[in-house]
Amino acid sequence: MTSRSDQGASALDTVIVPVHRAGWPFIGAFALAAVLLGLVWTPLFWIGLVATAWCVFFFRDPPRVTPLGAGLVVSPADGRVQKIAEVVPPEELELGAEALTRISIFLNVFDVHINRVPVDGRVIAEAYRPGKFVNAALDKASEENERQLVGLETAAGQRLGLIQIAGLVARRIVCELEAGQSVRAGERYGLIRFGSRVDVFLPPGVAPLVVVGQRAIGGETVLADLGSQEPARAGEVR
């Protein structure tokens, strides 16, 4: 039987969540600016306080329950599945020259921006490309924007690609992965500030289990099953 105190703690956990360590310098700067602005004109303090609260909200880092299973590919980010297309992957990912299924997930400024590893395996490639900061929702962002590329290989030898893409207001990509590193699905590996996109390239012959327009939860939503023969799914708004 669940006690009232347990129920209260559970409800509180959904409201109060950890903040990523990368966010504290920004939160401190926003709070200091609010105080200084308040010395000039009191209403500016309240505006600064709201901005500080938003900064805390942006850098929130809630725990996630990752489904376990050989071959499951979980979403690397919170956001909306913006596009699913057959695209030749960048050569830095070391995935070959054939077109592969690419799942693009767009994060707005209100989404959790902590990125998570999509599969168990190891890092086989890692590269950074400087670039522009056009709207990450545009298809050309995959080729023109600043981005961080990571190639992954599972224990079964299947390879995937992972790309963090900066957006219109995003100016900083954080990636903590290195070539040769072993990783587990659902582990935190970086973030993008502020508003962005993450692309996932699936191995040949693997169909996505999500559809365009669907909301994905980083570390939880299953994007694909590397061991399944299920065809690509359809979806509709209801």
C-alpha cells in the first residue's frame, strides 16, 4: 500500500528535477543580472527573475527509464520527429556511401536538451564541423549548420550515426563522447544550447518505429529495433 508521504514525494519528483551542471553558470549569470537590473528599476528585477526561472527550466535533467533489450534504438533527445528520409550519411560517420534512413528530431526551447546515447555499443568515430546557425527545422541545417557527428557500433557489428545540430539560437554543442569509448543506451552524453536538432542514421534495412509528427522522449522512446523485420509504420493525428 502506498502511503500519503510516498504519493507526495512522487508528485514532488515530477515538479522538482535535477539541473544539469552545465546550466549553473548561466543560471547564476541570469540571477545576478536580475539583481543588478532591479537596482536600476524594480520591474526589471521581476523580468530578470522570470528569465532566471526559464533558464533553470531549460537546463533541467530529469531521470528517464530506458527500455532494455538487444537492438533497441532509443531517442537521443526530447522533441518532435520532424522528418524521416533516405539520405547518404556524412563520411565522418564511417557508415558508407549508400543512402540510409535518417530520423530527424527537432527540439524547441522548451524541450529537455540533455542528449542520450541511443544504443549499447562503442564509439567508432567522432568529428566536429563548424557552420552556420540557420533554423534547425530546415533540411539544409544538416549540411550547413554547426554540428557534432558520432558513429556508433553495436556488439553485433551494426553501425549507426548520431548528429547534434545547432539551431537558430543555439550557439554551443556539448559532446562528452570519444572514439573507442563504450556506451550504454540511455546514458547522458551531451546537450545543445538553446534549441536544436538531432539526427539518427539507422543501419541498412532497419525501419523506423516512429512517424513524422510524433513526440519523442530522450532515453525512453524506441525509434527502431535492429533485430526486427517490422516495416515502417504509418501514423495519423487523432
